[in-house]
Amino acid sequence: MAACTAAITSGKFAGHDLAVAYLNRGLLQVRQGEHSGAISDLNEAIRLDPSFAAAFLDRGVAYQNMAEYALALQDYTRAITLDPNSINAYFNSGLVYSFTRNYDAAILAYDQVIRLDPSNAGAFNNRCYVYTMQSAFDSAIRDCDKAIELNPRYVNGFVGRGNAYWHKGDYDRALQDYNQAIALDPNRASSFMARGSANIEKGDYDNAIQDYSQALQLNGNVATAWNGRCWARALKGQLNDALMDCNQALALEPNNASFLDSRAFAYLKMGNLDQAITDYTAALLLDPSHTTSLYGRGIAKQKKGDNAGGDADIEAAKKLKWKIADEFSRYGVH
């Protein structure tokens, strides 16, 4: 940083050479999380050399890190116009399109990365994720297979393929991949959380609780891990412990509909119907289409004698997910 500043203030550089100095200092600030300063330097680099593709690319990264996704895409598009072979600009565009759920555009971006660099395991892995979000599970699995073929120790590839199998409903294959990811890197909380979710679907609540506990030992500030253990404990019947976990999750993310739904379910199983209805209603205010909250609230209302209100919630839930009653039956709630 000091060397870049010395170059900028020395008066020895001009034009593109000076733009490079601003770019380098801006990139250092991006890496340090000083995004406002980075953008200021990259603006200057672009002013000095409007055809400097790398400056647009790096400014896009700064905007992306600030969640200014429209501005990031503008800069990545400009970088690609100036340098049609910019792998990083296509790759980062794919990330932004994924963040904003423009999955078709994300796939096209990763297609370009793979065209330019057929050995890019990260592009195959990220396209695997996008295909999973589109429910194109076989395409997702093929892409993650390729990522793992290119890099047999690629933890993200195993997690990504496990996620595809999980969404496909093949929980045994998902567990195999999550086990491999954990064997390769036992210090990654997200892998334990993924395995915990698969164990829940298998009905193995004890191992799910252990997985989420391990994730929390690695990182106690992950709200989804607290919520996952809350859900597993509620299903197991450890209701007081479940409530404590859900409270921890909501302390970290108080406006998360899924976390409110989990706590409501614990209250429902405890027979605390008023509190269950309160939490389910709060979840539905945040997400009116939250199926389990609709159904759970309907059950709670019926148990309180509000048959009309309960029936209305249950029918609305069944329209969104016709097997929701079977799901709750597996949870021990009727």
C-alpha cells in the first residue's frame, strides 16, 4: 500500500502507468474490505485509462462485496466488452446472477468460463449449484462430478454434489459426499451443517444434533446451525433444549421466518398453543407462503377450538404443498 501511494504521489507516472498504480492500491483496499477507498482509486484508474478492463473488473468486485449487484454487473459487462476473454469477469458475473437468482444468466456466464478454461473446477462447481437451484439435479451432479474429477480434493465439489443429491431426495448419496467433504476438511462448519440436514431427513436425529453441535463448536455465530439443532431437537422431543437453540438463532437473526417457524413447532409440540400461534403468525408476516407455518398454525388453532380458522390455514397450506399433512405426521404432529 505504501509503495502504491509513493508511486501515485511521486509525479513520475502518468496515463496508463499511473492508472496501474491506482488499480493496485484499489485492489489492496478491496482485499482489506476498504471498499469506499477502493472505488475512489478505481474511479481514478478508469478516468486515466477508460479502456482499462482490469479496473472495471476490480471495481465490480468492490461493488459486489458491498452487495451493489447492479453496479457490479455493469462493471463486469464493461470489462467483458473491453476484454472478451476475461475469465474472472464472466466468473464474477455468474456469482452475482446466482446471488440475485437470475439462474439462466448465471449458467450462460459459467458456460463462457468453461469455454475459455475447460479445467476451471470452480466454474463447474458453481454451475452445479445453479442447476440444483433450478431442480436440474442430474445436470448438477454431472457438473460436480467434473469439478471433483478436475480436483479430487475439492471440498466444495463434494458439498455441492451432496446438496444436489439432497434436493433430489437421495439422502444416502448426499451423506457419502458430506462425509468425504468432512474427511478432507474437518474444520468447515458448513459441511457438518449439510450432513446434519441429511441426517434429519433420514430420521437420524441423534447424529443430526451431533453434527450441528460440531458446527457450532467451529463457529458459534452461525444462526442456521442454531436453528438446525433446534429443529433436530424438536423432532427428537428435546423441547426445552430446542427452544434455547431457537432463541439463540433468533437473537442472531430476529426476522428469519424459518427460525420463527422452528420455535413455533417446538411450542406446538409442548402444547403451548398461544405462543406457537404467535410465532407462526410472525413467520407468515415475513413470508406469507411459508407452508409449514400455515399448516402448523392451523393445527394449533384447531387444538384451541378454532376449527374454522384452523381449517382455513390447513387448506391454504395444502394448496401450496399437498403432502404437508404427511410431513407433519412424520414429525409426530396431527
